[in-house]
Amino acid sequence: MRGIGRTRTVSQVALSPDASRLAWTESRQIFVASITPNDGLQKPLRITAATSPDQRCSDEDPIWSPSSAWLAFFSDCASADGQNDLYISHLDSNPPSRITTLHGYVHEPAFSPDGSKIAFLYVEGATRPAGALAAMKPPSGVIGQEGIEVQRVAVVSTDGAQPAKPDFITPASLHAYEFDWAPDSKGLAYIAAIPPGENTWWIAKLYKQGLAGDTPHVVLDPVTVSGPLHGLQIAVPRWSPDGKSIAFIGGLMSDQGSTGGDVWMVPSAGGAPRNLTPDRPTSAQWITWNGDQNIDISEIAGGDSQVSILDLAAVRASSSAESGKQHADAADMSGDSAPPPDPFVSPTGSLPLFKIPGSIGAGTFEGSLSASADRSLLVFTVSSFDRAPEIYAVNSPTFTHSGVGSGGLNHPWQLSHFNDGVKPFWGKTESIEWSNDGFQIQGWLMLPRDYDPHKKYPMIVEVHGGPAAAETSSWSGRGGLGAAAFSALGYFVLMPNPRGSFGQGEAFTQANRKDFGYGDLRDILAGVDAVLAKYPVDSNRVGLTGWSYGGFMSMFAVTQTHRFRAAVAGAGISDWLSYYGENSIDEWMIPYFGASVYDDPAVYAKSSAINYIKNVTTPTLAVVGDRDGECPAPQSFEFWHALRDQHVTTELVVYPNEGHGFVNPEHRRDVLDRAVDWFAKYMPDKDK
């Protein structure tokens, strides 16, 4: 049976602005093909900076010029040490032209609207990728002052005759995370914070700045703004086509890059931000303007992926209607008459374009799409637990008050057939729901391969990281310890989205503030009960695992309940008080705990597994990278040491030169092998 090991995976897709061609990246190789509605991708052609057939290069991050005539991309063909430079291909018989001389980490290229420049994020002289997931540099020198690497927005002209050094636009005093071109190509909107960047994203501000050495201007500061956005995080800034507004996603987010929240808008000149999707029972991941009056939203809805079109005119009508209602209520009390409210499409001013029980993306941000210039066509990859990844497209008519297009959901159509015939080697997966504490919880249940309803099976509960994230259906999962492998070995695997997760609105995401390990654990245990009531799971053979926040939950849960017979904690947190002073990202904790550990140690102690260590009897394996800045190795050492001191079966494995996200394939395989062996040993089938 063919399985995941032979799957062709597309990491990036880029639709030309005129919608005639598609570029995509597969195994760090770029291909371009024309698109026809009935026949999909036609005559793929590889685009590479290689100068000979036997030269091995990594080509990635393809972007189209506004004219659709050029394709720019990063390639390391001119480097002996893997350094990427920007190249431009005119998609003719001439080889691509190298336009930069770079030295450092680069990503996220974007053409200016007039096509004269390309901007990108650049860490000059970088020794590691930007962000907290990568392995931290070994500490040395004056901590917090020396060796800090700053990511800035750099710009290079597209008409240079020779490779050139780019011009830095954002200052060295700000670490930039995301940016968007102004519609007139004369400036940028960007999200940035004071260095070090891996720690300060949680207090980042929205800036705008011209290209000609202008001073950055703060458009929005969530730390000082009043209202529901106060103290939360912002991401995905998008300048309106008329230049008057900047839309963005705002909400409680525990990790940069794991985006979820409401869609907000603020005047580009500064002013009060406005929530365009209050009380919306979904989590926006990515947005783009569709004309001056519409915003396309890619969002998590429950455990599904949904794309909706937000009509700003309808939002305004909704606000007018609410204002009219309030005026009418006042008029009823005073005896005056009041004008009737204006009609509008829906209370949120949006309708879904399509919804998929799977994961979508274009390779830039989670849930991102690639759109034609007129936004009439959207392209993205789709995968699910049961379906290998392919490229899809959907037509996106303009939103009107009578509905989307002809008045209903549109159906994406398949462009690629790279994985026809590829079947999963794991069992079928179902979306399940259950209730707890007034919440409706969603999760995924992966059945054992070759499932027989007349047999009893063990089950592993795998808790996602974050906590502000969501388990969505995707071919290879979200990087957990191995749901597919456990299913193939005969386990049920429950992947819950408890309170604190994305997918059910901002109130649900914020429901675990100051409550780590309590309400969310009750949600998870209620999910276990729901599975036990419906499926033949052996209640004496239920295990628990997870990475990052899931690692914390694995450590904490075994101090609160004996229902789990074995646990594997990946990059966990055992003591929130000591963690505050050990990690490189302490700014994320204030929005969740409400204060620093020095101002309110009790709220940190309440959720610290180490304080309840004498309750543990569950055999627990802990694994961690030695250079993890998000969940430092001493947290796992402390938990392991305490269990050993209490004579509880335990083991600790530390992996060299690994950060929070493991990159060495051998280490990743070793973690999975050890987890499989741990559960097999401590959750044995006594009937065999």
C-alpha cells in the first residue's frame, strides 16, 4: 500500500495575477504550468537558477510580477553554503537573472504593486532562522545585548543590471515580522517590536513607513489601546486598495505564525481600531482585500477550513441597524418615532465561499490563498487525514447583498493529480463533538487501521501545542508525536480542540486564561468519555501525549488524574514559576496569566505540575531539545528528577542541537520510536 512516505507534497503555490499560469514548489524545485478550467495544469516546466543539468539547487518562494510576465524566487545556486539570493525569470529561453548579493536569512518576498521593487524579510548575518522555534544560540557574552539578530524589511530594484545589496527600509531598532506594500508602492505597513524578536512579538505594534528613509509611524499599539484588543496580538496587516485603511487579525495568540482571531480595521493615518467580526464563531487565519468593500477571510470553523467574503457595506448596515435598534428602544420609552433599521445580508456581513473538512494553504501563512489580481480565482492546496495533498482552485464572485455569486457555496475544483492512488496507511478519521461546562468541543478521532468494531482497542490522546492553535484534518498532521503511526499500530487516537483552541471564536480561545490545565483538561477528559461511550476502547489502556503546550498538559494531567496509564511529554513545562525566568519568550505569558510571575506568583503556581508531583503514578517519558528556547530543557529535567525522586517510572531523553521544532530526521524518528515503545510497554494487551 502506498502511503505518506511516497506522497508528493507541494509546499507553495502562486497564481499569476492574470490567472493564466500557476507556479508551485515541490521538494525545493519550482514548476510553472498554464491553467485550463477543464484540464487543470498543462505542460509543467521547471524554473531553476541552475546553470547546468547536474547542478543541485534549492529554488523556492516563487512570486509573480504584477504584469504576470516575470517570476521571482529565492535560490542558493550561486552559493556554496546554502545562501539564498533573489532571481528573476522572464519565463523565456534566457536563464534567470540574479538581482541580489545577500548574506543571512531571507524569506517572504513580495513585489511592489508597480512591479519596480521586491521587498523581503532579511536577517543580515544570521546564524539561525528567525523565530523562537529554531534552536537558540548557545548563550555567551552580555546576555540580551550582544549577538542579537534583527529581522528587517529590505528592498531591491527589479531593473538592476548587476546583483546588488538591498536597501533596508525598517530600522535596526525594530524587529519586523510581517509587512504589506502600500497600494501606491511608496511605503509599507508592518508589524514590529523592539529586539530580541523571538520574545517581543506578543507586544508588537503596527507601523507604516515610506521608502525614502522616513521615520516609522505607529498606527496601532495593542498594549495601550483601549477596548477588547488591549493586550492582545496582531498579525497579517493588509493595506486597503484605496490606502485609507489597514485590516489585520487581532486576538489572543500564543505563538507567532499560529494566527487566529477577529478581523479588525484601523485608519492608515491612525485612530481607533474597529472589530469587523465581533462574536464570530470562527478564528480568522489569513485575510486579503477584494476591492475596497470586501475582505476575503480564511478561517478555522470548528475543525474545518472555511473561506468567507466579508462585505464591509453589510457590516456598516449591521452597525446602523444596531444603532437604529438602540434608538428605537429609546424612542419606545420616550414616545418618539424612530426610523427602521437598514436591511443587511447577515449579522456578520459575510457568507462562506466554501468549507472543507481539511487543511488549506498557499505556503506562506497558515490558511493562506493565492489570488488573481481581480480576486476572481483563488488557488491553494488541500489535504485531510484521508486525502493526500493536491492543488485546488475556486471561483470567487463578488459579494452582493443577494448572496455570493449565484447565491450559494462554491465548489473548489482539482487542478493537480500528483497523488492519485495514494492511500493512507492509517485508519479512518472522524470529526466528533461533545459538550462540557457549557462549551461545545470538537476534536478528531482516528480509528485503528483495519478497525473491527467487535474488538477492544487502546487509545492515545494527543493534545496540540499552543494553546492558541487547533488540530485540523491534514495528511501529515500538525507535527505531533505520530497519530498516523499509532493508528497503524492498532490504537484509537483522539485529537481534541479544548477551550483555548482556535475554531470557535475569540471567547472560546480566551476561555483558558488563568486556568491552564483545569478547564481544558476537563474538556479533554469529557472527550475521552464521549469516545468510550461510542467506541470499543479499553478504558484501562488510555495514554496521553503532546508537544509544547501538549507537553505541559501531559505533565500536568498525570498530577490530576490516574486515568492515563502512560504518558509521553514532548518539550513540556513542569513549573511555570521557574519557566518564566528560563525561557526566551516570556512576553507571551502576560496575556494568559494576567501579570508577571513576580507580581502574581500564585496564578503560576496553580498550574504548575511540579506542585502536585506526589500525586503521580503514571509512567512518563519526557523528550526535549537541548537548545529549546520556548520550552527549555530544564523544565523536563525538573519533572524527570521529581518523578525519579518519587520512585515513579520515568525516562528523559535530550536531543543535541535541537530547538523547539526538531529538524534532524533521525531525532524525529527516534522520538516516535521511543513513544511507540513506551506505550506498548506500559499499556500492554493483557490478552496476548
